Amino acid sequence: MSKGRFGVHGGQYIPETLMNAVIELEQAYNKYKNDNAFEEELTELFNEYAGRPSRLYYAKHLTQKLGGAKIYLKREDLNHTGAHKINNVLGQVLLAKKMGKTRVIAETGAGQHGVATATAAALMGMECEVFMGEEDTKRQSLNVYKMRLLGAKVHPVATGTATLKDAVSETMREWTNRMEDTHYVLGSVMGPHPFPMIVRDFQAVISKEIKQQLLQKEGRLPDAVLACVGGGSNAIGAFYHFIEDSTVRLIGCEAAGRGIDTAETAATIATGRLGIFHGMKSYFCQDAYGQIAPVYSISAGLDYPGIGPEHAWLYDIGRAEYVAVTDEEAVEAFEFLSKTEGIIPAIESAHAVAHGIKMAPEMGKDKIMVINLSGRGDKDCVSVAKYRGEDIHE
Ligand SMILES: *Cc1c(COP(=O)(O)O)cnc(C)c1O
């Protein structure tokens, strides 16, 4: 496959002014990814700071209630800051530091990636500025507070719909303005090459651990690995080391919102078309004119109008399957997992749990399913309560 391409997807669809920055990044990454000292430093951060390896938990009660496949949960929710995002930001901020950068910038939607980046920047003594849609800064004031507490500066973005996609565009613009001392910490497996590769490599620790842990517990590979898909970083992280193992089904769970037959959806594979946006070719939700469509999901982490290019390719070649899960199904899974296992999942992760609940009874008891629990659900209690018609104070 040619450089930076996943089939027809990926590439570097960026203005000339940004080329030098991505070339510098690619060269630095190629150097450090084969550097033992870098690897050791990152492993130490993963283990001592983020709390890796995360547990692979046998969900006995869930398994018994559903009466089918044996279900394991990969507990990324137990990481420092409560999700898989820390894997990527520790890798990228360490890389930026090695490159001699003193400042990092990031986009954020609901604020999760902004908080993670601000965390890594505080740890490694980097200046940090986060771009966030103005609408989102109002809806997610707690995360705005956390970023400031961690020493970051938050810039509200008022252009377009004043949400995530506008924040990405603004962060790219800012990077163009100031690339000498600044690294752009992109939050998912998207954007121009080399970002989809870099973010995937830092998240691939998830499937590396699943493989080792399951071999130890069961002496074999899983039959299916499930993960929710926004941009696709936790999913590609959970899939990566199984791509060559053709017996392992890889299933990405997109946010259908109110349903894929409505306009209020964020299911890119189910409803999107090929396009070019944010520096990459991939599938995107679009209107009749080819403009990026506004997307909706109860889960703020999944309402991105595109999907990472490697997923688009895995879909094209039939190696991974993508299913759409509605708000209602995700909320039911959020409640069900809380009651059966005493684990409150992130509403994003609940999309994968929901599909696991559907699939497990159809699989034999001798089968094994792993669900990636990308994050914890404390942050979602207010909005799920509201969805159920309850008004609780934050
Ligand atoms: C951000 C987020 C996601 C979505 O991002 P991906 O890049 O698709 O993984 C999923 N789960 C949680 C908990 C998140 O915070």
C-alpha cells in the first residue's frame, strides 16, 4: 500500500502551508518509533502514570444472563483520566517533547480529548492551548474548568456550527500559523497522514494486551472483538493486533442516534459517502450538495461526521464489520451493565456493549467475545438521567 493510504482512503489533502509540519512530524515519528529509549519512556508513562496494563475482566454475570458467548471487558475505563485517550496523548506529547516543541495545541468536542491533552501537557511541562466549539464550551463547562485547572488555555471557536468539526479546522489553521514550537495533538485516527498511523500505533497497546491476557486466561484468540467508533481510535487500537487473525471478527459500533433513517444520526459507514475533509479521504456524512452534514448522537464522543481512513478500508475489504446502535439501545446497555456488573460505562462504550448484548446469545457458549470499554460513565450520568426524564444537578 502506498504511503499514508489505506486502499483509496487516507492521504494528505492539506494546504501547501501545512506540508512542512506533517513532513517534519513523519520524519520524527519514523525515527522515534524504532528508538528503544523512546519506547521505554513511553512504556513507563503507560504503566506508572496511566495505570496500564488495563484489566481484561471476565464479565461472569453478564455472560450468565445472556446465556451465550463468554464476555470479557477490556477495562480502558480504569486508565488515568478514565478513558483510552490517555494512550494517544502520552505518546504524542512525549514525541513533541523529543522534537523540541514547547507548546501543544488540540481540538476537542465534548472536552475529553482536551482534558487528556492538558493532562499530558501538565505532566511533561508543555504549554497547552485547546480549541473548542463555542456551543460545546457552554454544554461542557466542567471540562472547560478542568482544562484551565490543568494549566491549559481554552479558545472558544465561533465559526460554522461552533462544534467539533469547526474546532478541528481552527486547530489546523493555528498549527499553520505557528509550527516551529508547536505540535498539534490530534485526537483520533483521522486527519492527514501520518496522524492516522501515529494515533493507531499508540492505541494498539490495547489489542496487544488483549491478545496476551486472553492467551493467558483462555489459551486462545477471541471469536469477536467489539468497540465503539467515533473517529475510530479505541476501535483500531482494539482491532490492530487481530487484523491478521482472520478467525477473529472485528466489529465497530457506530452511533445511529435517533436512527439511520433519520437526519439525527452519526453513523458514517451506514449513511456516509466517500469524500475529502480534514486532510483525508474517507467516508463522511454529507448532504445532497456534498457538504458535511450536521451529525447527532446522545454520545458527544461519537458525533463526528467522518470515520478514520483505516476503518473505511477495513470496511471496503470486508475485514471489519460496522453496525449502527441507537441512543435508546446505548442507554439500555448503560443501565444493564451498571446493574449486572457494577460497572458504569461511558455512553460511547455503551454502544459496543449494546451490540454485544444482542450478539452474545446468538453465539455458542464455547465462543469468546471481547468488548472494549473505552471509558467510564460518570461524565454521562446527567445526560442519561435527562434522557430518562429525570433532572439531576451536576
Ligand atoms: C472520545 C471517546 C470515544 C470516541 O473516540 P474514538 O477515536 O472513536 O475512540 C469513545 N469512547 C470514549 C470513552 C471517548 O472518550
